[in-house]
Amino acid sequence: MKDRDDDWNGGLRPSAARLAHSSREMLRRVESFGLTGNWGWTFATGEQVWSLGLYGLLGLEPGIVRPGIETFLACVHPADRASVALAWNEMRYGVLGDRRFRIIRPNGAQRTMLGHSEIHHALDGRPIGAAGLLVDVTERERLDQARAIDAGRRLSLFRETGSYFSHIPMSPFDPYPPELLALTGKRREDFNENWLCAIPREEHGFWRGELMQSWAGTKPFTYLYTQIRADGERVRYRGTFAPILDASGGTEAWSAFTGPERMAVGPATGGLARALELSVAGWHLRAARALLDWSMTDLAKASGLSFSSIRRLEENADTSSARTRHVAIAALRRAGIRFALTQGNTIAVARL
């Protein structure tokens, strides 16, 4: 009978050979990204089969080395080798478990792998073989480590000073970071029911009026307010917010730093600093030059920018890039100029 494995529209089912070929092709495409590899193992003979992707993950050349347990273990980090060897041995008895471990490639590069395996059984239930997938999770692990370090720093800052950084998306709008909940002793449900539940009643008018107008805009702003903490104490706080703009110029999120008014606040960093820089206008740059007694030529020389670039910045020309603005502001800061938000959205220029 003629095999009609291509005729999906006709309602005919593709052949097993065609499906197997498609699966292999899909696997080859996935492995071409260099992040996955797979293997198969027959227990009775000890024979293993490795995919090209697995060779690549281990930094080995196909055809040069023979696939097998000893070859694989030689690539495993010495500190992880015993546990990986135990996992290989346990597969013979049908024992499974995902495992994270490190490998060291012949060039000395260390990578972190996540291994997943499946056991194949005979009809009588005996384990007869295994197959597995190896995924390179090095970058994800590094990102997780960076996030853990950042979370530790944020927690230490909050515990010691009562201040915190936050990223507030506009869609969905979520202005209640975990530090705020811990500071006020309120639940997210409490804020959803009454978003001013941790603000004294006498300040509600300001929050519903002037502050809401600032939130609806696209300019950085700062404000002073009274925060009711979990212990019932009322403490004056300062919030500094800078918009993160989307491609159309609208606000997609706010980057913020909030802390007690009495605490000295250093220069903004990260996303907050970048957002604040976008609000530094030409007259701010001219004021900064005046404080230094610099001409536009002096600023061009100090920043490494051209005279025409400085002139476009000070004229608020649309052709000025964010990078050009950043370079000019950085030169002024090195010379002792500081740009800071005062109450509302007014940017003050000072010389240290």
C-alpha cells in the first residue's frame, strides 16, 4: 500500500518513519543552540549512545572519544563526581532523580548542568536501559545567584535603614513591593481595599490630588509624606520616582527609592539614575556649566563629545541620544556637579 504520510489535510495519519524523522530533526534543531544534549544506555551491554549536542556540552569531539560512563565522569567536576557516579549506578535498579552538577570542559571552562533521565523496562518490569537529557543551566544559575545577592543586599538595606528600592509596573499596576508590606504590617488585600490604609487621614487629599497627577505623568518626582509603620509609629518618609519609558514615550513602569526623610540619600544608581538623566534638560546643563565657569567648548573637551553635540543637548534637540546625554552628565558629575530632585518634579543643580 502506498504510504500517504504527507497528506495531513486528507485526514490520513503520517507513518511512524516520518514521525521519527521529524522528531530527530526537531531534536537536532534544539541541540543546535548548544544548550542541550541527550544520551541512551543499554544495561545488558553497557553501550551508550550520545547525541552531537551532548558531545558539544562536554567539549568533546565525536568519533575521538568513546561514549560511556567513565568518559562522562571524567568531565564531571571532582566535587560532584561521586554523587553523579552513584546516580549512574542507581539507574540500573530503576532509581531516578533529576540532578544538578558541574562539568569542566577540556579548555577549562566550567558549566552547570541539569540532568533528567528515564528508565526503560522489559515486559516483566526489569530495568533494561535508560535515556536522558542534559541541559546547560549555567547562565540561569548565574542569574539566580545575582538575584540572590541583590535580594540579600536589599533585605540588609531595609532592615538597617527602613529604606528600599522598587520596580513598579503600570500594567498590571502593582505599587506594593514586599518591603512596603513588611514596613506597614499590612497585607496586599488591605491595600487593594484601601490604598491609603497606611497614610494618615489628613494627608489623603495630597495623595488623591497632586501625587496622582505626578503618577499620571512622565517626569521624575519626589515627595515627603507620613508613613504609619507596623508598630503604629508615624515616620516622615521621602519617595523618589523616575519613569521607565516605552518606545512610544509613555510610562511602562516606575523605578523608585523610598526611605526615611532623616536618612542621607546618595546619588541615584541603576534604572533610577538613567530615568532621572532623561529629565535633565538643556537649561540644567547650562546652569551646571555656569557653576563651573565652563564654556560649551570646555564641556565638549571634558566629555569627549563634539561641540555640536553639546549644542544640540543644550537646545533640547530631538536628535540627541540618551548615550550622548549620559556622557555629558557624567563629565559634569566628575567635575563636582550634582543633579537632584527636590519636592515635586523640580531638578536642582548644585556644585559640591
